[in-house]
Amino acid sequence: MIGASIVRNLHCEGYSDIIGTVDQPDLTNAAEVGEFFRCERPECVFFVAGKSGGIVANIKSPATLMLDNLVTACNVIDNAYRYGAKRLLYLASSCCYPRLCPQPMSTESLMKGQLEATNEAYATAKLAGIKLCQAYHDQYGVDYMSAIPASAYGPGDDFDLEDSHVIAALIRKMHEAKTLGASSVEIWGSGSPRREFIFVDDLARACVFTMSHYEAGAPINLGVGWDVSIRELAELIRDVVGYEGVLTFDTSKPDGVAAKLLDSSVLAEMGWVPQTSLWSGLEATYAWYLRTIRSLSHG
């Protein structure tokens, strides 16, 4: 989702020599990655790959998520350096912040507290990617940087009920409940945790902006500057989908971290601002989901 949006943004910005996501090798295969970089020798690398998922996926498959992100980080970052990439942007995750991190979360808080247990394995791998970029910058003087985005959503998202993130999962749940005439939709947790969300096209613009304007070194947060509770989010999605049933919250299920709002003041001071409201982003995401399921049903 994010990689495809970055490619679209680069085309809009006038870049033409782009190696898109469909051309990349199996990033867990060191030989394939090495051959790719040897042949293509890109000047700039947007590293936004790696398996991810919501709270269910993190609980179910911690080893899979951790290993994939560790291996791909080692393969891509090292081969980018070996074959002359001048700049690299590694996209990490807000899961990297401590569980009880002061809000909004500043990059100075990284590695200064216990991680959230439900995504500790994934977060540890992402922290390793951040530190690997810093190590290559410090040892070799290359402009390899890392960015920590708010939770991304939008067209192209994964709508699998078990492995998806919260917005995609709630859109699918409420659409199916609306279609089936179900009287209620169950949502994990209390609904009280607060999360910051960024529309995928805004995140792509922020990535391209950061690649062009930010000097490598400390990680940078990529966020919109405001958050919502899961309950508020669910009510918004219910309105967008047009579902008229009741929302129930299963408090026996884990909430995860109480709040995750990024301190994106550095990005804002550089002149970047988001262009998409949460309501508009949700509408665009649901419209894409409807087009996708209709094309599948007609296929």
C-alpha cells in the first residue's frame, strides 16, 4: 500500500527513472537482493517493505513478523550501501516507542522503556532497522535515515479480518454486518485507547518530502498531529459505511498501548502539512474497498 503510493507520488513530482514495487526481489533472499542492487544501482531507496499486522497478527505470529523485518533490513540496507545508494529512508513503526511513553512521543524516548508486550517482537525488529541505519550513517557517512509514521491506512490496505490493522478490519466488519443485516458489531478492547492515523497518500508525500529535505541522523516522526479514540474511530467508520447497528466492545480482549500520538514538530517545522482529513480518508478507503470486492465478485 505505502510503496505503491510513493511510486504514484514520485511520478506526480516528475521523477521518471523509478523502480517500482512490482520489480523488487524477494527481500528475505540475500542473493536476490544483492543481484537486484548490483544490476539496478539506485541512487535513492525508499525502504517501506516488511511484514506487519494488527494486534491479532502480532499475538499470533511474533516470530514471523520479527524474522521477516530483521532479515529484510539486513539485506536491503547492506546491499544499498555496497552498490552505492546515496540516500535511504527506512520506515519503522510507532510500536518502537515504550509502552508508557510520554505523549506526544518524541524520538528521544526511543529505547527508554519497556515495549508493549503484544507487539514486542515486531517492534524490536523495527528498532534494529533504525539502529542499523544510524550505524551505516555513523560508520560510512551515508545519508541513511529512518522515519516513524503514524498508523497508515487507505486504498490498497489489507482487509483480512485477522491480519489487518484496525481501520481496514472495522471497515470490513461493518460492511459485512450492513450487508447481512446484523444487529451488532463486536470490537476488541474497551475502545478507549487513542491512535493517530495518516492517510497513505499523505504518508507517501511525507516520505518523499523527508527524503528530499531531511538530513540523516536521528529518526523523524511522520504524523498529522492529532489522534482519536478507537471508539470515536469506530463511530466514524459506522457513519461512513452506513451501518445502523450497535457497536459492542469486548473488554476481555487486550487494548494495547493506551495512547500513540507522535511528536511530528520537526516535520511540521520543515514545512510539511497533511492534506487529508480522517473523514475524507475513510470515505476514500471504503470506496476503494467497495470497488475491489465488486471486481472480485465479477471476476
